Amino acid sequence: MQLVDDGDPAVSMVTPGAKMTTWNEQKVCQKFRIHRPSQLPEFLALAGDQSDGIPGVPLIGPVMASDLLAEFGDLEGVLHAVAEHEIRNKIKLRGLGPKRIKKLIEHSDHARAYRNIIRLRKDLQTPDLQLLQWQPSPPQIRDLMLSYGFPSLAKVMESDSEFPP
């Protein structure tokens, strides 16, 4: 869902046992109660993602995570506001009491690590996938067929240098 962006119209996903779902920016934002899809790693770092083994910050669930991101923009904004609160007692957000503030401070490094694990890297150089394509010769295919116990297919490869029609 991080692939959904202003410039990209939609991303289609298939979940096991379900039909194909098309996700656009509005649908991603609505599901997670965030303002833009790029906030998804921040949201999951705070709230957690059980399916990917990301515990999130204790006492910060999905509702609180979206409220924090709506108020402070991103994870660094949340952590900065919480640190400022500890110094100046300035933060005022419904439901963010001393226990949650303490957990955010205690788990700030974990939350940053979770965000970095979840965030998709867009700066990686990818190899030309054509270079990775296996292009076997007929003798290689024949040997492979023999090794897997398909002598009749191997025989076809001996008589024809190209794949049969």
C-alpha cells in the first residue's frame, strides 16, 4: 500500500481467500485514518503490524497512532513533541496521558527501527532482469529432462534443436 501515491492511480492486491482489491490513495488513507499513503510506515511503527511481526509502541493502537500523525505529521514530529512535553509539559492531545508518553519515550528507538524496516526503499538500483533470465541450450534441457526422469522428452530434444511446437 506504500506504492500508492499521488502520481500513481492505484495498486491492485490479492489476499488469500479474497478477491482482488484495488487500492487508491483515498482508500489507503481511509482505512488507516492517515492523510497520505507515505505516512503508512510511520503509522505501523507506532501502532504495530501483527502480520509482519512489528509490535509497535505499547499502549499506542491504531486510533492513537492516526491521531498523533494527524497532529504532528510524522514519527519524528510525534517523538519531538513527546520530548518537548517532558521538558516543558506542553503537549495536549486527548488520550495521550503520562503512561503513553512514557512508552513513546522508552520505545522511540524501536519505533524508528520499525519505521525503517517497514519503509520501502525507492533508491535501490535494480539489475536488468533480462540478464537473469535462464536461456538454456537444447542439450542443457535434454540433460535436465533425463535427470528428472523424463526420457521421452529428452529424446525429443535429441531429435530437434529447437523446442517442439
